[in-house]
Amino acid sequence: MTERSRTVLGTCHHDCPDSCGWVVTVEGERAVKLRGNPDHPYSRGELCPKVNRFLDRVYSPDRVLTPLRRVGAKGEGRFEPTTWDDALATIAVEWSGRIARHGGETLLGYHSAGTQGLIQMTSLDRRLFAVLGASRLDATICGSTARVGVELTNGTGLGPDPLDIVHSRFIILWGTNTRLTNRHLWPFIEQARSQGATVVVIDPLRTITADSADWFVQPLPGTDAALVLGLAHVLIRDGLVDEGWVRDHTVGYEALTERVRAWDPVRAAAHCGVAAEEIERLARAYGSARPALIRTLIGAEHHEHGAELLRTMACLPALVGAWRDAGGGLIRSSGTWTEEALLDTVLPAGAGTWDTRRINMGRIGAALTDPALAPPITALYVWNANPAVTAPNAGLVQAGLAREDLFTVVHEQFLTDTARYADLVLPATTQLEHLDVVPAWGHLYLGWNEPAIAPLGEARSNTEVFRSLATALGRTEAWLHDSDEELIAQKLDLDHPRLATITVEGLRREGFQRLDVASPLVPYAEGGFPTPSGKVELASPRLAELGLDPLPGYTPAVEGPEGDAALRARFPLQLLTPKTHPAFLNSTYSASPRHAPPGGPFVELDPVDAAARGVAEGDEVIVANDRGRLRLRARLTGRVRPGVVAIPFGWWDHQHAGRYGANALTSDRLADAGGGIAFSDTLVEVRRA
């Protein structure tokens, strides 16, 4: 290292459970090396293939480094440079005029998790939009449905520390492709396996994780709740229930017993497509092993009845008393531990409230095209998101973005498909160029992110832009102009015991700090669940009071394997849109030449379905439903079951032969609870092109 070299500690910001620590080497004013932080207890010095090339993204010649003003048609992607002063003045005039005509709710801020962090993901934006009376975004596209489902049973989403999986002896990875999308957990799973653990994968797709497991179970998409009911039937019938723990720490066991009596493995198999003998064997193995752990993330929730599935799944650890043990129970998102500790109000004390209508982010296409929506959305500000690609029913989304009366501003690093519809594009910093603290939803460490280099070109961070917008709009409230350091201090200076040992100084010095919770973490060994009863609610009095089914169950989806018969006659194949490539995440990196895999997008079919349609390997096919159509190359694999097809998610629209990507086909139907979206309850047909 030369005299002009230095190293800077940071944390990955991507929408991934792992939130890895990294070390940046800077020479002069330029970052020349980025590697994993070997001292980080979770990521242990390893980065994924995406982030190993992150400097390519930072210094890409395609990066947006100056404000841009649209000069072509919306969606065409023709812009000319402008200045920050001009862009901010234009935004102030447009927002003020539209609010004066329609009211504050005509303005909507659309954001997601493209940059995760305490302040860059969302902080000052909420304050500014609140004082303007803007519509609120329900950011529920991922995670919220699963959270609600688990809470209906347990009253909480809290579970074990993922690192405690090393203590487990029976591990079920349910609807999660751990080796690809949660890769830094895999070494801990392998450690458990070296100590005698069995690893089971339950997934409608044969993933790389399934290939590495001891046991792969492949239900039909969206039928997992039927599988759970069959497992519960065997656990109760064969005396594999921990009767003492159930007696002391659950309510509704007798009612659940009566419910699952009719769900013998033969009936469950008829719905979920898993052989009755395999259901028997899986139930006995799960009920006989200790500690037994179920690990799930967000894949299983993307169904019309996703909350019902998670509510039903959450009963299994209670039945076998898995919560007794370190490395036992159910892990969904560990971010709940952090979210509860850092929860704060939108506005400072005495500054009012933000109580306006809510727009579901997964239904953004419907919101932008609904002629009855009053007031209409006429001003849209997008950051940390690319909804033209990542939101369902993409054709409807892009029809909304194409409205001439919609004034759209996109704050971005690259000219994404969404940015191509913008009236103004504002240049955004990367994680190397701004300050933040990064919480994780896959472990219990907060990560520090020190800016390693100055912002390139005229790029500004999210927080800096919102301070600039407040100034342009003439807002003088001091709390609209808080610095990044002040925002972080406000977040961490909360009176919560989990933050007792976390300080800004410690984070900056070490690069990470663990929440102040026990290790190993066994939160419910002695019960104490935060439900009204204080127990796991196998039968829920709260649901009964609402006139809903108080017991776990299985409900077929409209666009599922047992759904609407007329619809299935036209579109007999179930579509899944998984993440399959390690070099890009969601829609990030897929447009980069060094990250996108050769050959572009494709559709996977089972050979039986392909033969019935006269489709051979490599043929061009049309995949279509009433929402859209795609032209793709066919791949014949054993990864999908007959009746199921898969189109990998993440490519931008221009990488397809037609106008749209995979989400042109996906359903924007709301899930049963939590505001999630039934992406994976989508029916299509495939034919030769």
C-alpha cells in the first residue's frame, strides 16, 4: 500500500439478507479494490459475484452523472443535460402547481430496497412528503405478507439468530434458494451438516440449493399449506407432538387436531403433488429430530394465500416443541429484531402526522391508470426502485408511466427502464459515495458504511436530494435539513435495550456491531409469545372475532394448480419467475455486460409439456396470458415439474425480443393479508413462435 493509499470500511446495501461487510482500498481519490471484510462474523470476508465487481458499476461509462431533461417521447430514453438548479426549480414549480390544483395526494414517492440503509433507503423523504400531504406508499411487495402470516400464529416475527443454525440437526429450507440468495448462510448450514444435521429443501423448483441438500421435496406452486396440514396430521396421529410444551404454551390444540384429522397424507398428496409416502417420511423425520429448524424467506409468500401458508407453517415448530432448543423453531426475516429496536415516527414530536391515502406499491400500474382515482396521481418521484421491471403486470405499469400528464422524476445511477419514462433524471450516488448504517434481515449485525470516495460527477445521495428539494420548495423546518450524521444519531439514540451497546463510534471503528441480544438466541424456550393469550395460537381467537377461519387451512389460488377451471383451460401452465443468476440481483447489474449471462432470458419447460406443444430445446416460443406476451428461447430441463414453467427474473426490457420482461405476465392480485402480491400465482400458455 502506498503512502496515498487508505482502506475504508463499508457494508453492502443490496436487497439481500446478507448485508456483507466490505473493505475498500482507495488510492488518491479513486477506489481501486473492494473485498469482503474478513472480520465480519457473518460474511467472513466473502462477497458475492455481483459485488466483487462493484467498482465496475461505480466507474461505469453508462452511469448518469448529471441531471437530465427529457427531449423525446416518454419511454424513448432521449435526454439532454441540465443543471441541478434548473431541475430543482422545475420540480418545485410542478409539484406546487399540481398540489394547488389537486391537493397533496396527487404526489407519490415510490421507493424500494435498491439501496438499503437507515437513512438512504428512507428517512428525510417521509418528512418532506408528510408536510406536503403526499400519498403514502405501502412498501409491502416483499416480506409483509409472510410477517403477518407468522404473527397470526406467534404474535411476532421474531425467531432464532440465523447463525444458531449450526446447532440444528434437522433443517428445512422452505421456499428459499439459500445458496444463491442467502449464500453466506450456507457455510453455517454446512457446519451443522458436518455435525450430523439433515438438510431438506422444499421448493417447487429444483434449485442449486435443492441439488446440494440431503432431501428435496417438490410441491406444486402455492400448495404448500396442504403439505403442512398433511405433516401436522402425521405428527399428531403418530404421537410425535411435544405434549408438555403444547399444553403449556399453545391454545387451540384440540381444534387443530380435529381440523387436520381429515388431512391424511393421501388427501394432502392429491393437492400438493408430493407422494403420500414422502409426506409420512418427512413428518416422522421432522418430529423425531432435535433441534429442528424451518428457514423460510419471501419466496413462499408470493401467492394469493401467502399469509395462510405462513400462518399454517408456523404451527409446526409449536407442535414438536422446537422452540425449546438453540437452533430450533422458525426463522423468517431476522430484520424484525432490528426494526423493532429502530422503530420511530415519521415526523419529530409536535410536527403533526402523515395520515393520507395509501397506494400499494405492487398495484402501482393500477393506481397510475385508474380513471376513478381521486385525486389522480399527477406527480411521481422514484428512488431506489425500477418499477417498470420489478412491479407485476408491467404492461399496465408502463402504460401509467407513459401518461403525458404525469410528471415523473427518477433519482438513479443508470438509465433504467423506469428512468426512460422520466421527465427529469437526477444522478444518484453509489454506496461508496455516501454515509449510512445498514441493518440486515439475514443476521443480527448493524453495519457501518463510510463513504470511500467523493460523489462522482454531480451525483447526490438520497438524503442530500431531499434536503435540496426542501430548500427549493421554501420549507424552512430544521428537521427537513438534518445532516446524515444527525439522522443516524437520531435513529441510534433510542431507548431500546437491543441498542444498549451500539454506538456511532463503535460502528465507525469496527464496521459492525451486534444487537444486544442473547447468544445463542432462544426467545421462546419458555413460551411468552406476544399474542393476547401469551401462547402460540394454533386456533386464533382474533380471527374468530373477525368472522374468519380461526384455524390453519389451505385455499386454492384463482391462478393456481387447482384454480379457475375456465382460466386454466386457456392458460394451463403455472409460471414462476425465480432469481437464477448469481451475477445480478433483482434488476440491478443485469444490464451490465460483465454481469449478464450469455444467451439472455429464456423459459424453462418440462420435456413432457414441451413435447405436447411440439417444442424442442432452443426453439423460439411465445409465453402469453391476458396481461402480456414474451418471445423467448425454450430450455428443456428437469428443474420444473410438468405443468410448471419458469422465466428467470431480472433482465431489463430491452434484453428481451419484445417490449417487456417477465413481469409483463405476472399477476398483481393482492395476497390475503399484509399487502403482498401473488406474483407466483400466474397462469400462462406456451406455443412455438
